Amino acid sequence: MKRAIRALTVALAAIAVPSGPAGAQEAVKVGVIQPLSGPVAASGNYVRMGAEIARDWINAKGGVLGRKVELLIEDNKSDPKETATAAEKLIVRDKVPVIVGAWGSSMTLAAMPKLEEYGVPMVVETSSASTITKRGNPWIFRISPPSEMEALGLEKYLKDFGIKQADFLAVNTDWGRGAVGAFGDVLKRSGASVGAVEFMDQAATDMNAQITKVKAGSADTLFLTTSVEQITLVLKQAQEQRLARKVITTGGSSSPSQLIKQAGAAAEGTYHILFFLPWFPEAMPDGKLAKAFVDEWAKRGHPFDGLTEGFRGHDGVLTAVEGIRIAGKPDPKAVRDALWQVSVMGVNGPIKFEKDGPAGKESGQSKPSIFIVQVKDGKIALPAFAAKK
């Protein structure tokens, strides 16, 4: 009797947990690390929303390797230490074959040792510090432009801007410091000089002291590098101090539509370097894809202001899943090798990796599309000089 019960138990277990093709339908996991809380939570949540659109579009077309894609999303709380913890959790506990993350450069840099320790690739969707690809981590594949690439994208417009001297106000992180160095170098090469360089804490809300120092100089332009929340505060406080400067935001993390709503007249005339033009999707490399993304975003009730960040999540997940597809299996090393073969069209434009960093330990770097818009008469406009080039 006991033998019969044991045999029945084994038979039922085989039915409950099928083997072979049916059992292979477990979802393919993709880790995502973003600041869902903390000072830059708005940006992180927009990236998350874009990542979810990519997941749903991919799954609607059959997923990858015949399986659904599942996003395992971790909150790094806008903190580098939390990012390292989140990366280890996704790798050790959840066994993800690839991660998309982690918005801020300091956060991404904090996760990188974990990627190398465990051998898991990361698609970097936002971070722009040059050290991310220059440090020598073969598990890094960045689709966002480093500050140097972004600055070079602006270089062709410098004569149009007529910059003679520029001041800098940047968030005191790897991202902000890297932007000051990269844009400063381009300005100096063009014959312009660098005036005041001021930094602000990521969580700071009062930048009046820095603005006062900038105002004391004679520069004609202010380069501003930080999240959209802090840009809003800087523009308002600069207006209160009657700071007369041409303002250019860098990093593509400004949402000009949000600035118009929150900063009002203080945003008028400002210029913004962006990597997605939701107001003019037809101007993107793949106008149909860009328009579809804008429409899907609206259909889900997401705020329009988040589109200039949200596309990053879509392109990051698209890239990661394409790596899994080419690898033929959700294995970290196989996906890392496959990412070098990725060639897809994202919302930003073509995604394809080139080697960057020390020989033998190169990271992957894609060359994103870079655009400039201006707030003009309370609306977003393409400057005439930018539309021509």
C-alpha cells in the first residue's frame, strides 16, 4: 500500500511540475534598477514606465525564445550604496541574465563591481559619466551618450549660440562633474572661456548662493546639469535674482514641457539638449516607432512630461532582450557576448555597440541621436539653426 501511495505521489508531482517544452515556459527575467524614490524619483519612474511598455510590446509579439519577458524592478532610492545592494540581489537571488540601470552615473558606477564580480551584463540607459566605459568593465553596454559625446553633439552649434564665456552649475555627482569637464573642454577648443563653476548637492533646494556667484561674473551662458526637479528650482531662483544668461541644460534629463508648467516664465528662452523629441516624433530616426511610443504612453495615462526620460527604459529593455534573443539562452556570459552583435532601432535611433575603454576589458558604447530644443513663447520649438543641421 505504501509503495502504491509513493508511486501515486511521484506521478502527481510529474503532472504538477511538467518537464520538457511545457516546463520551459517560465518567463525570461530582466533586472531593472532605477531611482523609484528619493530626489530623482520622478525620472526613475518614467524610465520604469518606458521599460514596461517595451516588455508589453515584446510579449505581445511572442516574447523572446518562445517565453514571456518578466521585469524584476528594484528601487535604488537615488543612492549608490542601495544600487550595489539591488544589483547583488537581482544577480544572486533572482538569477537575472542581464540588468538595465541605474539612471545616475554614481549609482551605475556603484553597481559595476558587482557586475564584474558575478559576471552579469548591464545595459546602461541614462548615465553619462565617461568613467563608466573608460574604467575597463567588459560587462557594461551603454546606450546613452557620455558627456564627451554629448558635448561633441553641441559643438557644431557653438557658432550659432555665439558663446564667448560660460559658467557651469551642476549637481555634485559623477554625472555633473563629468559634464563640466566635457563641455568645458569643447568650449575652450572653440575659443570660448569658462567662468564660474558651481556645484549643488543632489537633494538641495536652495541654490541662491551659487546663483549669486554666477551672477557676479561676466559670462553670457550658463550650462546647467541636474535633474528636472532641480532645474525647475534653479530657473525660478535665477529669475528672482534677475540673472541674465543664456541657459543650456545638458544630459537630456530636462523635460521642457514640465519646466514650462512648473517654472513658467523662468523657463522662457532656455535651450535643452535632449535625446528624444516627443513633440516632433516625425523628426526622430524612426518616426513611426517614435509616434507609436508617444501614443502608447498617452494611452496608459502617463504624463507627457515624462517622455524625454521614459524612452530610455524602452530602449534599454529592447536592447537587453535582443541580447538574450541573439544568445539563444538567458545565460549572462552568452548575453554579454551577444550584446556585441545587437543592431536594433530604438526610439532614440539605431543601437549598435562599439568598443570603449582599455584593451581587453572594453565596454560597449552606442552612438545615440542628440537634439536641441528651445522654450519659445511658452512652447517647445526646434531652433532654426538646429533644424538645418
